[in-house]
Amino acid sequence: MIDILENEHTFHLSMQQTSMILHVLPSGHLVCLYWGKKVYGQDFQYIIQDIKRASYLSDTDGILDFKLEQMPLSYPAYGNPDMRTPSFMLQYYDGSRVSDFRYQSYHIYHPKKKLDGLPTVLHPDSEVLELHLYDHVQQVEMILSYTVFADYDAVTQSVELINHSCKVLQIDKIMSACWSFLDSRYESLTLTGAWGRECHIQHNQIQQGTFLLDSKRGASGHGQNPFLALSSLNIQENEGEVFAMNLVYSGNFEASIEVDMHQNTRMMIGINSFDFSWQLDQNESFMTPETVLIHSSHGLDEMTQRFHHLYQDCLLPPRFAHTLKPILANNWEATYFHFHQKKLLSFIENASQLGIELFVLDDGWFGQRDNDQTSLGDWTVNEKKLGCSLHDFAQQVKQKGMKFGLWVEPEMVSLQSNLYQQHPDWIIAVNNRQPQIARHQYVLDLSREDVQNFIIQSMNNLLQSASIDYIKWDMNRNITDLGSLHLPITRQKELNHRYILGLYHILDELTQTFPHVLFEGCAGGGGRFDPGMLYYMSQMWTSDDTDAIERLDIQTGTSLLYPSIVMGCHVSASPNHQVGRKTSLLTRGVVAMQGNLGYELDFTKLTDDEKRTIQQQITDYKKIRDIIQLGEFHRLLHQPNEYAWMHIYKDRIVVGYVIKLVKANTVPKRLKLKYLKAKSLYYVVTTNDIRSGSELMNIGLDLDRPKEDFYAQQWIIEKRSH
Ligand code: DGJ
């Protein structure tokens, strides 16, 4: 709900348990009055009136003691007495960079509409507040949009710029969201890492100066999720305050925290302004991607619940958001590029006997692709390798009672390919320079309409050629040599963003034409695990690192924002192919059951014992899959040596636990659960015990005393009384 107070100058975005309050100063500047736990009241202006003015700062508009720099500005401009980092930078035809947008009017409507060409968080009950600002000298309009998802305690923010002048305007920076805090006693919270080590949780105390988190790689990236939060010091799962921003975007982004000399803090996020600019012609408008803003006053768990509910209900493709995902077997780590029909059919036969529901044929099925040096772009099946057409191959999978999935990497072209021979100008490159090659491939210039159409057409043909239920959409290199042979000189800095818009257009077309196909996003693992991709793809390959122990940190970090139903988690071979670690099938299974279970090992080489264990795992997972994919997820422990988590769905609970290194001479310990009803009775199926919720939460489950490292346990619990 949006309350309008104080002569229509204060806007209270009022949610179930959260308030966000914006205010228009008499000068027409916008300020952030409050963001936090829900407050009730009519007049919040004292928050800024109480600020003690610093006399050495410039006054604004010639008004004595009107110090813009000390105001918690909502979307600060460059060129006024506020000398901190602005949230946007424009360059005008006359060389001026000074902007002065003042408030004009507001507009409230519902429900929110999809942002043109951009992934959008949507809900029929959402309500939008638009604040219209205008720069009279330059004749440019700015619309700040705040959408309230009251039942989800979430707000999204995006910004639109409209050029009403008859002169071209250059956007050098335009953030999607910005919030100012009259305090600096916070820590930053980020999800950082690298390929194979994605989404590790990082806390850092903030200090005067600027902290910048960004990607210049052409993708949101393995190194950093497009997420930044401020939290109270030493934040816990159930204690402390968090202010979180998650950008709904898959390309280069920047997120910053600036602590100024008065110990105020400004946080913002948006498209990376590094090597970015955008020309806005007369009557044209530019829309930023949107940012999700979530506050929690009860620690990380509450933030997680809010993100999970919002994403599952309002972001994921509705058809798949609440539908159970099939248990898949992927042949990548089993065969890599080296397979033939006989091998695959034996793999499929074995997988189907163990209960697998979807077979995914990974890289190597097309063109001349026996290694990573060739054929990307030539999306025709290698019948010699498959022994038949794709259509017939898919039929053989179906005859085994499984769905059929296929790997593609449509944004790329191999140097050795027919596509590159025919269209060398379709790649991202700079004239007269040989572009860098990575994994023997170039990146197609998705800003071009002809390239977009080629990808749409070739994927259309592929999806129509056989009965395909699932697509794994990969993207395996960073974008270097930023240049488009197609864009004019003055628009070269638009390429990164145009690439992402092109990608979203392709995905829009394909997901609309093939609504029944389950798309899994992958970018060398979790390189583009972001809300932008989740709008089109209801599942993400969490990381190329399939080691169960490495996955503990990766999945814990990912779980901070993204629900279990979107996380692809596979049981792979031991020793693990990335780190060489040996772990039991039990441990690999328990860890993979934190999300959507899959297998990525050679089904033709399993011992009878391993087959029995896997068959049992699959049978067990089918019984608890709804709890994991549709239930609430909570982290119980994530200290360096022990990890525990639980899923709750209706009256059923699954608990997972892993200890990394065991120690000598310890006595058995217990694992305390949370989020149960104290007086209710629960049946612990795994140990055949009846316990009250209060016992499980305060005394806990009995942990084994393991005699081996990397030991896991799992419990299934059912509520028996209310
Ligand atoms: C990177 C992916 O993350 C892997 O799972 C696999 O599909 C390879 N690419 C194939 O080239």
C-alpha cells in the first residue's frame, strides 16, 4: 500500500512488516526518510530537520543552511553542492554535465507492467509509485518507479529517462536503485568468489571511503553476484538488520557503498558505468533494469525467506515456478566429448533403470565437435556420433520412459565453424585487431538484429527437429575486445548493454514459442546465476564445481537469495573431477538434495553396490522432492567445519548435515532445529522417535560420531499434532 502524507510530499511504501518512506523537500529534491521495520505515523520530516548542519558546506538555492550534502538524497545528481558520488551522470550537447532534476508530480497505479525488453518482477497485487522529475534547462524528464509487493515485504526500483529536448543527450551513468542512510555502523554483505567457487558469503566492516563491487566481464559473473547488502555488525541468521539490493540483470553491473565524512552511507546498484554510455535522441527514453530491495529486521533468514518467496511467486516462469523438477542424468563428467551411440544408449539404459527422469545430452553432439575447438554455431546434429537423427535419438530416450534434454551455447561461434566462415563480421571485435580467443571461441554480437534472428531461427529449428523437453543454455567465456562492427562510432559504448538486451529478446522469443521446454541457465557453471536469467530460466547450474564439500559454501551462499527449486545440484564421481576429493555417495547425495537432484557420473561403470545406493537415493528424493522444491529453506549451521540446513513444507521436514573434518576424542553432539512449533509432536522417521518441537529445537537431533571425514546425515521428520 502507498500512503500519501504531508500535503502529498511524503510517500510511505507500507508493506506487511516493512516501511520505506520517501519525501519531497520544498526545493523539489527527493530524500530517503526511512527504510526498515514497519513504522506508523503521519509526519516523518523531523528525521531530516534534526540533522545538525555543517557550516563549511555550500548552501543550495541560496537558502541559508540548506545543505544538500547532508541530506539522505534518493537519486542524487551531479552538479550541485552535494559532492558525493552521484547516481547518474549525463552529458549534454553543449558539453555540460550538470543536471538539476526537481520533483514535478507523482502517479500511482496497479498492477505493475512488464518493463519493455527487460526481465521484470510481477504480481497482480503490486502497486507502483512513479515520481516524475524534470530538468527545465535541459528539458529531460526522469521517472523514478518504486513498485510495492506488500505481501512479500519487497520493493523494486527502476529509473526511466526521457529526452524531450531536440538535442542528443549522452548517459554516462544511470543506476537502477540508490538509498541513503544517516548512519555508517554497518557491514557490507556480498556473494563473491570465482569460477568453481561462486557465491561465497563475505562480510566486511565498512569505513569512510567507497567500496565498489562490479563486473566488467560481459556477464554478472562468477566473481560476484549482482547483490549488495548493508547489515548490522556481526549479523546472524535470526538477529540483526539487513538492507539488500539484488539487480535483475545479467550483464556488467556496479554496486557501491560510500561512507562520507559525516558517517552517512549511500548504497547503489545498476549497469556498470565503466566503459558504458548511451546516446538518447529526441523523444527517446532509456529504462534501467530494476533492482529488488529487501529489508529484514530479524537477520539473514528473514531476508532469505523474502527473496525466495518473491522470486518463486513473482519472477520465475510461472509454468515451472511451483512444478516439481525432474531428476536428471547429464553425460558431461561421464564422457566429456568422447561418446558414441552405443555408449550413450548404455548410459541411458542404466540411468532409466535407476529411476532417472530426464537424460541430458551435454556438449559434443553437433557439427564436428569432438573437442572444444570447433563447431559452435553449427547447430546440426552429428549423426555419425549419435548413430541416427536427433529425432530418432530423442525417441530412444523416450522409449526408456525419460524426458530428453540438450546442451547448447548459442551466444558463441567457434573459429572452426561454417558460421564463422560465412559471417566473420558477426563477432564482437574491433576493426584491424585480431580478437582474443577463449576456449577457441568468439562471442557473437547479440546487439545485431541479424545475429539475434539467426540464433532464434537455429534454436527454433533445433527444438522443432526432435522431442526436446529441456535445454541447458551455456555461455563459456568473458567478453573481450569490446567492439561491434555494426554499431556507429558514437554508440560503441552501448554494446555491453545492447548485448544483454539482445539476449533477453532471444530468450523472450524462445520461451514464448516453446513454453513447455524447461530452460536451465549455465555460464560455465554459476557465471550468470542472477534474477535476470531466472525470469526466463527456472533452473540454474549452480557451479561447475561438483565436489560435495566445495558445494557446501557455494550452495549456502546461493541460498541467501535464490530458492532451492532453481539450484541444479549433481552427484558426481569420486574422486571428484575438479578437486580430486573422495567422498561417499551418501554425502554427495545429501548435499545434492539441497536443490534439484541430478547425476553427472558414468552410469555404465557403476558397481552393483553403487547402483543400489543411487536407486535408493532417487527413490528417497522422489518422496521428499516436494519438501525441497516447494518448501521453505533455512540454514541451521554454516561454520567452517559443520553445515546444516532444513526444508519445511506443510507438515514435513528434511534436515541435512555435513561435517568436514572429524576430530578424535569427542563426545556425540546434537543438532538443534529451528522454526518448529514448540508444543507440537514430531515423528523423526529416520530414527523412529517422537519428539516435541521444543525438544527438537532446544535439545536437538542426535549426531553420529563419525569415523571418516566428509560425513553426512539426513533426517526426515513429520509433524503429528498441532
Ligand atoms: C560448461 C558447463 O558448465 C559444463 O557443465 C558443461 O556443460 C561444459 N560447459 C560443456 O562444454
